[in-house]
Amino acid sequence: MTGSQPLLDVRQLEVAYHVRGRSLLALRGVEFDIAAGEIFGVVGESGCGKSTLSAALIGLLPANGEITSGSIRLDGRELRGLGRRELRQLRGGQIAMVFQDPLTSLNPTIRIGTQLLDVQRAHLGGQRRRGDLRRRAVEMLTQVGIPDASERFGDYPHQFSGGMRQRIVIAMALLLRPSLLIADEPTSALDATLEAQMIELFKQLRHDFGTAIVFISHDLTVVSQVCDRMMVMYAGQAVEEGDVQSVFREPLHPYTKALLAAVPSRNQRGERLATIPGRVPSLSAPSDGCAFADRCTFVQPVNREREPHYVAWNGRRVRCNIYDPTSGYQSPPRREDVS
Amino acid sequence: MSTSDGGHPLVRLRNVHTRFGAVRAVDGVDLDIRRGEILGLVGESGSGKTTLGRTILRLAPLTSGRIEYDGQDLSDLNRRQLRRLRRRLQIVFQDPHSSLSPRLKVSYLLKEPYTINKVPDDERYTAAELLDMVELSSEQAAKYPHELSGGQARRVGIARALALRPEFLIADEPTAGLDVSAAGAILNLLNDLAGQLRLTYLIITHNVNVVGYLADRIAVMYLGRLAEVGPTASVLDAPAHPYTQALLSAVPQPGEAGTTRRLLIAGEIPSPKNPPPGCRFHTRCPYAEDRSRTEMPELQPVAPGHTVACHYWQKVRDASAVSPAAEKTQGGGGCIPPIDHSSYESPKEDR
């Protein structure tokens, strides 16, 4: 990216889950960086490691999960190996999270106002007066589009609709002005028109607060609307990264090409949709070569033997032997063959 | 597009209402489903689209109005006649894992419709035949539902619905919860089956792209009523209802990265317990005038086979051609549209 230090810098991240005495690698060599104020999309199908990645970034891996190698640096500070207290201070402070289902993030028995005050007290200690904290919270609720925020401060979560609850969760996440917001499928539970509103909200908040956002989604269309850059994941690996426009205009990795071709479009009436044959490989039986080889249209024998490197390609990155001149792959496909 | 063969439609709904206590889930729907066509019913959560599908099958009560199937008034039928008729109408439920019993093997699940309906042996498909129809290998017959992927479970649900050789199939959110490529495969399958088995479909979905891909005609539902009905191309290319326009612009085409102008509509769908008077959509509509607040619009023709329930559809269409309203309300500059639904109760149902 630019010469300055990235806000978030993830290098060679490897995460393993220990299951019945065995170690399954859920993430292998994931690398990316995010600049301040950037919206970075992470896409992939279920089981590709998206949620493991978000849990690893915020230090909330389940008890049997472990970062086995690599590094996660936020503003130059290594997060791997931080203790529980330090991580807790970081979460909600410098890093905040928004999940798919707002109900799991809000306590149903506590008024939303109280919850918004508690977040601030936990991080700011007793330095601020209640009136200040309340004013801050109401301002933030107004900013995310809660009407009559002051009057609704004492309402319980169930008194708000699904879209409003998600706005409240976002307000809570942004209260402490985090530099990084991790949003895991934040619009997936919402209807189309609410999703469109939420996309505009994320763009506006980035603009207002300069918050960088990791936007995790299975929905390519949403990612294309909200993100600046994106990364495609497959079987625990990053397989492609680039600015959103380029990835959509000219996907490099065969998996990205297949994913984009499979999205139904209302302009394709009566046409057959492209599908990806086969299934995501099991974590317990990783292949020697490329993880996508069995489902790939462009597969050659070399792909089953040689694990592809994550190579640079015109300012983007791609994990595919086709783009690696040292791989021995014969005659890269021309663009006409691909689309 | 199907021919209407001059006769009666396969399903005819007239002024159909379904209420659950005070909730007006379906609130006066007139709709014909023609033999052999694929009709897409689109709407957001709370629009009543799933309830309408269930009402046609009499799985939800018909509070008032009339439903005819193949010329027969369903309310004239007694339980036995209704059960016989149900063999011709099948539904594929939204969540296959909750509609397939976890303790029964696929082979048993596929046989179950025959046992329940006491179908003679020579009219039965074998499990292998049914699995083949939905492009699954016969090995899947020995599995339990939890051993299937989401896409495979969906296919078993479809196979079960096909077992009784129905002529009319309701598919409720056939691709919800599936990954992109699995969803594409299910849509291809539904499309193929429609041709092979001469099925009539009602596809219920919130996803306009799914409907555009599959359907011959589209019906857009909002808060218990139909907003717009017409041939797919006509509705998608020249939507005449402001809600349809908003829905289409809210769901951009994949790949139109950041370039689309989206018409944002403010607020959320009001509660069906207390629907607004007049046009159901007026609380969120950029075109609403006094008449919208008092007089409920009926479906009126705007093009061949294309009807819309809006007093001002001409104005809406003219405006969308140059799209000043879209410029006015779209949030490209990053402003949040004003939200005012204080006068109506917000929906409080869990999603």
C-alpha cells in the first residue's frame, strides 16, 4: 500500500483447532493489511475461515482454537500473545465488533441507555460525569439514525425493530471511537432495503470517524457496494486480494471467477447459472497441491503437486500457479477463455 | 411465458385475507397463477408472502375471500377431499433441516409421502429415482439429514415434494442460507424440473435476483397487499410502483461496484397489526400525496398484463425515467434519510 505504516497488518497467520487429539488448520498463511479509514472486504463461502479470522483478530477464538504462527499488528503493536486483560481493554476500545445478529450483542433485560453507559464506564473509568456519557451516547445514537434518541434512551432492545437494533449495536461499537471495526455479516439478517440503508451508514461512519472496517460477508454484491479493497478466502487461505473494482472487472483466481459467475442476476433470465462442482475440501485432509484443484476448470497436473504461493500481480495478489511464472504451469488462460 | 389456454387459471385468489388475531398478514390479495408458469412472489420480511403461500395450501387460515384451485373452490372441500387435492399441491419449506426429521434416513423420508397418502406401489417412485431427479447419487438414501450439506438437504426436500407427482409446487426461499454456488445449482435444478415435469411454480423469495432469473411473472408484495404484478421483463425494466423501484435499486446487480445510484427508502415496514390507512407504502414513499394517505389504491393496468397499485404510477414512471427523485433521496453523499415512523408501531417480531 502506501509508504506509511498500515493500521492493521496481518502476516502469515495460522490458526489451528484442536479436535480429539488432532490439530486442524482453519487458517493457513493469511496475509493482508488495512490502512486507516479503509473498508476491507473478506468474502468466501461457509467453511472458508472468515469467522475464524474475525475471532482471531479480536482474540476471541474458542478454547480449542489457537494462533499457531504469524502475527497481527494493530498500529504497530503485536496483538498475538497479549493477556486477557490487555485484550479486553483493546476490544471495545481500539477494536470494536458488530455481529450478524444484533440480539446476541444486546442484553435483552437491560435498557439500551444503560448498556451504552456501561460500555463507556468500563473503558473510561470514573473520569467522566454521567451527564457527559449520556450526551455522548445520545449523539452517537442520533448519528446512526435512531430517531428521538433521547426519548428512547430508556427503552429495552425488544422495543426496537431488527434494523434499529443493528444501528444501536453499531452506535455502541463506535462509542469509544475505535480505529478498527470488525463487522461479521452485519447486514445478512436484514432485508434488502434495510441492507441498502446500512451500507450507506457504514460509508458515512467511515467518512465521519475515519474508522477502518473489516467487512466480512458471503455476499459479493454487498462487498462490491461498500468496500474499497477485498480479499477472497478459500479453505482457510487468502486466494486473491485487490481493489474491489479490479477484482469484479477482472477476477484472477479461478475460484473468484467461478464465484462471480454463480451469482444470479435478474438480467440473466432463462440462462443457466454457472456453478462450482464438488465441495470445499475437508480441513482434516489437506491436499498437497492447490486446495481448489479438484474443482478448478483450469487444473493441470502441476496444481495437484505444487502448493501455490501468494504472488503479486499488477498491484494485486493471487494464490494460483497460473500467475506464478516459476510454477511450471503451461500457457496461462487468456481472458476470453475465462469469461 | 405460459399461455393462459383460454380456460381458468390453475390458482385463482380473490380478495384473500389471512389474519392471526389482530395481525393482518394477508390483507386483500387478488392473484391468478396460470398453468405452467413460474410466478415469483417477492417481498421483505413481514410482507406476508410466506403466509400467502401457506394460505393457498390451507396451512394458514383463510379468514375471508376465495381460493380456487383448478376451478374448485377450496372452502367447499371437506377434509378428505382437501387431503386428496394436496397431493397435487406441494411445498418445499424454507429450512430443509427443520422440515426433515433428524432421526429418519433419507430413504425413509422419501417414502413417507407415499405411506401417508396410501399410494399404491405401482404409482411410487423409488428412492433412487427421486434422488436422480434432484441430481443426487443413490448413496445419499442411506444418510441422515445431518450428514447432508445445505444444498443436498434442500434437494431432498424438493425430491420429497416431487414424490407425489404434483402439478403445482410452492418453493419458499429456495436458496436462503445457501452459498453462492450451491444456490445457483438449486435454481438450475428448479428451472430444469419445471420443464421436464410441466410444473407450475410459486417461488417465494426476498431476493429479486432469484426471481429475475427464474420467473415468468413477478408479484411484489408489501404489508399484506400486492403492490405490482406483471411479466418479469416489464416489472424489472419498467417498475411502476415506488416500492418496486426501491427494492430493485436496493439490490444492485453483482459487479456494478460502487457505481449504482440507489434510491433509498427511509424507515422500515410498519407493523401488520396496525397498517397505515390508504396506501400501505405511503409512510416511506417519496411520491406520496394526500390521496395516498386516505384512499387505498387498487391494482390498475399500466401495460399488457402489468398492473400496479399506486395512484401516481404515471408520475413515478416519468420521474424515474430522469430519476430526480432518486437523486433527491439517494444517499450517495452519505446522508442518512430522515426517518419518521413515530406514528406507527415498528414491527417487533423477531426475525
